[in-house]
Amino acid sequence: MITIAVANQKGGEGKTTTSLNLAMGLARKNFKTLLVDMDPQANSTGIFVNPESIDKDLAHLFQNSVKLKDIILPAYNEYMWIAPSSLRLAEMETVSVNSVEAPYILRDAMQGLGDFDFVIIDCPPSLSIFTVNSLVASNFVLIPLQAEKFSMDGIMGLQQTISSIKKRINPDLEILGALITQLKPQTLLTKTILPVLGKYFRIFDHTISDGVAIGESHLAKKSVYDYNKSSRQSQEYEGFLEEVLRELKK
């Protein structure tokens, strides 16, 4: 089982979009995939089910009242499941952070999960206990970000968190790479910043361009592949998925 945390402490960088389309893309290729929605905003969850209608979600996991396998729900197709979130999860942060076991809750809950090929974790836009849990439980970190100054400002904090967790808790954690999202390729800013970003992380060859197909796919509660398979963004995510699979085989 390969676990990938999709993380960036800044909001609006494409974490949820990337988590969704990566998970659904893997499921389309018949990989048994679990999407874990670690963001209390529950945007990933909302694509598949109304968060307010769920009896048990990740908040109950952090209360130590259920196991991960007890909260997962079918999603998308026969190869994909979701561990749902809700606003209740936000209430668990102050409770969980005071526990010595806090960083290990998700990792421990994943034991005995089953024969999944992939677990994709949609992290919240912060370096909270939920992001720490995600990194502790993962083999790899995938970092979606835009080619703009404000995106770069948070990179050092995320890099330090990853390095600290790798050193102290999870020595097997590796950065899979950075995916550039909402790309405007012809701008001077993009041409200036991309080489700088490459000094921090491996940058995937495939990038996701700016466009309406992704936002419209969210409204339709579909993957970008199913919403408009001929769109540029659909083809870009298809190429990115293939690049991820090639990278994991190395």
C-alpha cells in the first residue's frame, strides 16, 4: 500500500482538486484507492456524500471511538472509497494536540485497513495536527502549488515540517514532487518563479493550466475526466497521473 499526503499549508493551491483527481484517476485504472479527507472543510467528502448526513467520520477517529475501516464509504466506482470528514473534525484539534499519541492517530488507525493499493490524503491548508498526522502516516508528500510569490512564501515552513517529521518520526517519508497548478505559462512571473521552485522540490513535468473545467467539475460533483475528458485540464491530469505512476516504479 502506497500512501500519499497532498499537502500545502497555503489555501487555494489545488490540494483538494489534485487529491480528488489523483484518487479517481487511480480508481479509473482499477487500483483499489482510499481517499482520506483530513480537511474539516470536507470539500472532498462533499463530492460524494453530504457531510452533515454522515453518522461517523474522521472526528470520531480522533475521539478514539472508531477505527478507520469502520468509517470508510463507497465513492465514485467499485475501486474507490472515502474516509469522510466534517466540521466536527475541527473541534478535535485542541483535544488531540494535547495527547502524546496525537501525531500517530491516523497511522495507527490505518493498520489492518485492508488491501488498498493507494491511500491519498487531502490535507488541510495549515500545518495543524491533522497535517502532521497525514505526514506521519504517509510514504510520500505531493505538493500542489501555484507559480506565484505568495505560494513560495510558505514553502520553507512546509519543508521544515517535512524534514522534522522525517528525522524524528517517519524516516521513510519522501517528497514525491511539486505539481504546478493554475498555470499561466506566458507570464513573466511564471517564467521567473518556476526555476526558483525547482531549487526546493522536484517539479513534475506535467502542469495543470488555469481554466474553467476544474471549477465546473466541482459543481457537477465529478472528476475532471468525467466532466470533460477533452478539456486541457483533464488531459493534463491524465499525464500527471501517468508521471506519478512512473515515478513510483523507480
